[in-house]
Amino acid sequence: MTDTAPYSPYDLATEAAAKLAELTGVERHDIALVLGSGWLPAADMLGEPIAEIATTDLPGFSAAAVAGHSGKIRSIRSGDRTLLVFLSRTHYYEGKGVDAVVHPVRTAAAAGARALVLTNGCGGLNPAWSPGTPVLISDHINLTGRSPIVGAHFVDLTDLYSSRLRAAAKELDPSLDEGVYVQFPGPHYETPAEVRMAGIIGGSLVGMSTALEAIAAREAGLEVLGLSLVTNLAAGISDQPLNHEEVLEAGRAAATRMGELLTRIVPRI
Ligand code: 8IG
């Protein structure tokens, strides 16, 4: 940890978790979910909302920057579990630093969560994945060149995306494919050549989030489930240009399937 630093992001997360417990009245959250582009409509299917707060009510969070991302955190009861649902995330491309990107993950860990579901909207390299196809993340390639961890803390990332949770998800929906998620820094989309490179190095999904958060989650000892919603074919895979409206539309169209998927997976975590 950062015991010589004047301020520690872990301490800030502990403060955020304390404030979260105070504002929601929920002492402890069991499972955290981060809803990425296109996943927001799934939130309403997850269970009974206990409380909803603005991210900016908690120490260390800043306002959401992207259309279709709402800067809210919802506390939800689902059976005997309490869920902590982040309805938006901070992206690396916002330039607020890696600590800001992974602050929700560290806050969730400090709030007692033992599992984290990371969702995102992304581009797909497999032409069979039409917009609106959910894909399980089996592994990632982090092309940001950054880590959320500072110092000689050599965290093992084998089985980062829990094979147990992937198997459970596939039991619920046998049609789910798996893919390797490549996190680019963004905010521009890839060139067709970069998409080809992503495929050559073993990737099949391209996006601008998730990998750094998954690393921080593993550092914190959380079990991670990663779910991508392919909202567009990656650049050059189809002859269509990419646009953000297409992303939002794919999410709306796939909302029920993804909401059901998430809702049914939660009890298996
Ligand atoms: I939604 O095609 C969404 N996010 N890098 N590439 C990258 N990020 C994305 C894409 C995409 N689609």
C-alpha cells in the first residue's frame, strides 16, 4: 500500500464507504455492479431500490461526463443480498487519473463487497456479434500502459475474470460467447489497423474501460465477472462509421435480455 504517501486512495475509499453506509442506511453491500454504456436500462430489473444517491455525495467521486451515463449510485435489495450499483463510471480518458477510475471499485471493497460485476459497451471483432449481443469477458489486454497499483505489489491476474462465475453465466444462458477485452485509452475509437492489431494479439472486444477496474478489484480480493455489450462492430469490421447514438440504441434494444441476465446471475454469485 502507499504508507509513505501523504494521502492514500484506499483511505479515501474507506471514507466514501462510511459515507455511503450513512446516506443509504445500508451497513454493508455484498455485490457491486458497474453499469457501462447501454446497461443502464438493466438497473431497474435488479431488485427493490433501497436508496439512490449522487456519486458526488461521496468523497472522491466527480460528476459523470458522458451522455447516457448517470452519476448515481443505487443501493438495491436482491433476495438476501444488498447490491451496490454504480450507474456510471469514470473513464481513463477523462484525465482524472487512474485512482479516480478505480475509486468505485475500492469503495465497493471498503463497503464489504466480495464480488464485482463490470459491464461495458464496446466494439466487437467477431462479425457474428451483431449490435446488442452480450459477451462474457474471459480475459483482458490492458493497452493503457497504466496500473491502478503503485509500488512493489505483484498482484496475480490468473483467472481475473472468474471462471466460476463465467460457468454460472453460461449455465443460465448457454448462447453466451466469451471474448478477450482490449482496453484502449480512448476517447477516440480505434483505427481499422488498431482493430486488426487487437485481433492479432488475441483480443475480440475493444473498449475504453474495465481492465483497470478489474485489476483494482483483484488487488482488493474481489471476485470479478465481466460482461460486454457489443454495441457496434469495431472500426473496419463493417463498412459503417461508429457513432455514440448507435451505442445507446443498442443498449435500449438489448435491455431486457441484459437485465434478466444480470438479475439471474446475482443469486449465483
Ligand atoms: I460503446 O468500438 C463502444 N466503446 N475503444 N471501441 C472502443 N470503445 C468503444 C467502442 C469501440 N464502442
